[in-house]
Amino acid sequence: MSHRGAVRAAGPTVRPLINGAVHVAWMSDESGISGGACDDDPGRAARRALGEYVQHVSHVSAAGALPLLADPGTLPRVEPAALRQAGSPPCHWVAGTGMRDGAATAVPAQAVFLGWDPPPPEERWCVQTSAGTGAGTDPRRARTAALLEVIERHVLARGWRTGDIRFEDLDHLHDSVLPAGLLSGLRDHEVRLRTVRVAGPCPDIVLALLHRTGGTALTCGAAARGDTADAVRHAVYEAVAARLALGARPSSSLQSRDRDRGHAVAAAGPAHLDFVESRIVGRGALRRAPAGPAALLDAADALFERQPVEVRLPSLDGHVVRRVVCHGSEVFEPLTPPSHLPCPVV
């Protein structure tokens, strides 16, 4: 089913940053829904900001467009482990499609909808990992983006919570993959850049950390890509955008509501930097691996030991939007006990 709509905001505003080494794009509407991106190319920054905005609008509007199932009947279910351990309390569902076998599969509505309060007696819990959303001009692009996000989120959040994660140092690659003007601009502002890659997984999962001396004023970005250089750039640009967003993003009722519900990312600091530094196992090299839907589906299968489920969200402004859910060993709040050091990018 396709639910099409129109963009409710003016096109992205694009501004040069750090002497034109990168460009930041931003757009928002009256309801407070927004999208932003940073890139070395202004056109790409604008397209990515539009894609993020469309993704957010579609995600919020899905609750009014997709039918709710109080009882999925005989449909196979993707039931989170934490939900089962809590005694399978009342839960509403939506229908998705198995990405391997194409079979109709029920997934929790709370894993799909954004800014949505379930009807009683269901209690609200916050999805932290094992679900990702992607927007693109065709289904393949949207599916690829969603799979990359769910892999990134799951690996980082689970590794951060358990401590069972190792990183490879990528700082020696900065000069070869990042704009020289960006690197010199960061040095001029006394901002340090640290990039690491999660050891082992494919696609590459890169974490970028921008901070001042001692790990203060830390902002982070992360990206999963098949190509190391591409992953480094996306993670660094996300960290730059996050740094700007600390003071530039307008407050809104939607953002405030999500913060109150526990969606906001905890402020990072020296302890997060120490967490990473204590888990460095060596230096990483540039590499490239397939990162199309088929390869990513194999990677998700290996991580979750079950096929991901795809849910079609409302289309918007020529963009297809997909939500991919891979439940099994993910983290939920408040069903999962809180971590003493929250993951800074999920």
C-alpha cells in the first residue's frame, strides 16, 4: 500500500562550514519535524537533508496510515527477547514482510511508529536497537539504507552495553579520505578528531568522535558502509552536524516529547572516549566489500540468526521509505536495565 504526501517544508538551506571545506544543510516544518546533513558537496548535503526530513515525516505519519493488529492471529511474529522475558505483555502489531522468504510477518507497532502512544493496556517502551529506517528514490535504495542503519545501531548499542566490542584505529587515514580544509579547520579550532572501526564486522562500522582536550565537549557520529573511506566520511560529517545541532537546532514539541520519553541520546563525555581507547586492538586498513541488499541481508542474518522484516512506510515527495526490524537480542528501555554509560550514537 502506498500513502503519498507532499513535503510540508521549504527546501533545505545550505551553508558552507569551516572555510567551505564542508557544507551543512537543514530543513524543518512548523510541526518541528526536521532533517539535516553535512557533506563536502553542497548538492549531496541538500539531498541527504531532504531524505532525512522525508524519512522523519513518513515515520511520524505511519501511525495514521498503517493498520494496527491487536491480534496477529497465525502470522509469525518478531517478538523481542526483552518483551518475552517480561511475560509478553499486551502489544499491538503491524504487518511486515520477511526479507528472505517474502512471508507476511507481524512486528510490534512500537518498533515501527515514531511519536506514538499505544492504546491501553499496552505500556510504552523505547526501541534502542535492532530497527532502522531508510528513504530513497527507489525501494532498493531505501532498503539498503535501512539495513545499514539497523546493523550499525545493533552492533554499537549492544557492544556498548555489554562491553564486548573492539575497535581498530583509523586516524592514520584522515589525510587520504577527508578534505584537507576540514582537518586544518578542526585544528585551528582546537577540536580533535578520533575515528575507529568496529573490529570484525562487515560492512564497516565507523565511529567518529570530535572533542576538545581531555575528551570534553564530545560529539559523535557513526556510519555503516561497504567502503571504509565512505564510512569514515559519513561518520565524521555526522559528528560535525551533531556538533552544530547542539546549539543550532530549534526546540519543538515533538523533540521535547521524544526527549521526555527517553529517545534523546545522552550527552557524551570523557568516559565515552575512555571506553573506546581501552578497546583499541590495532590499526585498520582501507577495504571494500559488497553493500547491496543481498550482502546486507546476509550480514543481518548472521547478526540476528533470523531474517529481517521490512515494513513499508508512507511514500513522500518521490521517496520510498522502509523500516527494517531485526528483533531478537536488542536493547529496550525500560524493559532492559539501563547501562551505566549509554551508547552516544543510538
